[in-house]
Amino acid sequence: MLRLEPRPQASKAMVYLSPLLALLLTLVSGFLIFMLLGVNAGEALYAFFIQPVSDSYGVSELLVKAVPLVLIGVGLAVGFRANVWNIGAEGQLAMGAVFAGGLAIWVPTDSGGWVLPLMMVLGVLGGMFWAAIPALLRTRYNANEILTSLMLSYVALLFLSYLVHGPWRDPDGFNFPESKLFDDFATLPLLLEGTRLHLGLLLTLVIVAGVWVMLARTLVGFQVRVVGASPRAAQFAGFRERALVWFALLLSGALAGLAGMIEVSGPIGQLVPQVSPGYGFTAIIVAFVGRLHPLGVTIAGVLLALSYLGGENLQIVMGLPQAVTGVFQGMLLFYLLACDVLIQYRVRVGRPRVAGGEL
């Protein structure tokens, strides 16, 4: 008879072992799913996890996809640590792409090097603007930021779709719903010739390091940690909850908006209806798998980026639907939440004993 028994105190070892156990269970479940689909499970797992990064170009593509996941995941992790639940990063990414892409579309073709930095600023402002709406609704009307930020994502995506189908559609684009291609001065420089790896990677690493220092060494980071660990203690200490709500939502919105700018000025090079394949939602998994720590989020971002590459490769090599990507991501989150129970509880075999005899 298996039962869960409360631990005297939380297990520090399980905090770090839980993601590894969840990953192992995901691999086992994936093996079984491929067997049920009637395909060679070993070949499918190889095509999903190994083959996409078996050469230098594949590794560069992995890093390209990891950039937006890490950027958004780091921002969300700060909010989650402060019990501020921003679920609308997908919409904030889209608005960052709209703000930055609009500048790239309308500036003259002979513009100089000032365009790219200004696009970054506009991308950040676009994400912050969209995140400010749930922040205002939360602090002014006590509206749940989970619902408001999530619903606003669909508004932002529909707005982007309207622009590329209508006023911003490329007149020379054969009626496809897309903007004109950005000029060279509005695209990120490449780090490696022959690949799509761009300057956004270095920018992401700098931001990750900055957030790490902010959480570990600044008063704001201390307030975020205290509010997340003990809201009542934060109240007694005089920390202002509303200010932290604004800070967390604006920071996560800014990084999501910057990720949107990086996507349209990097690997995409124009505005299209689907700027993101769901990075804003996947980054939620990234934040939790990374244990809400900047370094962990970086590692988790690379892992989840591999799921996108693996899904695309399985579709090409074995003809499986790309929805396999979502299946693996969902299983990983499910097993992570299940394994997190072991942080506070341990598994016991047998009947519990009480004073006076056995139950």
C-alpha cells in the first residue's frame, strides 16, 4: 500500500531532482506513445532529441529558438516568485513585434544605424504597454491577472493579424498576409555566417545575468523573494504589494516585447500573422522547469527549444504531426507538477501506524 507522508521539512534535494525525474518520465511516456502509434520508438526518440542537434547548424537553430523562451521565461520567473501570474506573455510578445515592426516598415530605406536600437526600445514599450493593462486591473479593481493577461493575448494576436491582412500588408507580396521584408538596417546582425544565429543571443545572456544580480543583490529582488515566500511577512515589513505587481508585470511584459522584436528582426525579418509558435505559453513551462531561477530558466529554455526542433524533424523524417511538440511539452509540465509533490511529501509503503496499534 503506497501512501504519501508529510516531510518534517521540504526536501532540498527533490527541488533539483524533480525536474530530472519529470524529464525521465517524459522520455518513458514518449517511448510508449511512439510504440502505440506503430512507429519505431527508438528511431523516433533519436529523431526528436538527437538528430536535430547533430551538426553545428542544428545547434545554432537550437539557440535561435531558445532566445525568446529564455527571455520570456526569466521575466515570468520574477513575477511568479512574487505571486504575480502573468499568463499573457504571448500577447505581449505580439505587441512588441507590432511596435518594433511598425517602425521597420515605415522608416525610409536610407535610414541609418539608429533604427535597430529604437526598434528594441519600441519592442520593450509595446510589451510593457500590454502588460500594464492587467497590472492596472489588478491593482485598481482587484481583477485576476491570470484571466486578464490571458484574454488580452488573443486580442493582441487578432490585432497583429488585422495589420498584416490589411494596412501593413506588402503590396508586392502576391496578396499573402505579411508585411514587406525589413531592410538590412532593421535586422539583427548574425553571429555566425551561414546560420540564423543573431545578436539576440548575446543580449539574452546579458539580461539573464542582470536579472540574476537583481534578484540576488538588490532590495527589489529581496522584496520579490519575501513576497513570494511569505506575503504576511512582506506586509509587516512595509513592502508595497501594488508596486511589486506593477514591477513584475512590466518587467515580464518588457522582456516578452523584446523577444517579439528579436523574432521579427532576426529569424523572420518581417511581420507575419504567426510571429511565435507559442513561445509565450511555453515559457511558463520553462520558468517552472527552471525552478524560477535565471540559470535554471536558461537551461530549461534550451531543453524546450529542442522540443520545437524535434517536432519539426519528426514531421519531416517520419511524417508524424508537429503536434508531438505540444504533447512532450504538456507531459513535461504534468510530470513536473506531479513530482513536485515529493518536495513536501515522501512515499511510504505499508499501512500507517498510530499510537495504540496499526490501522
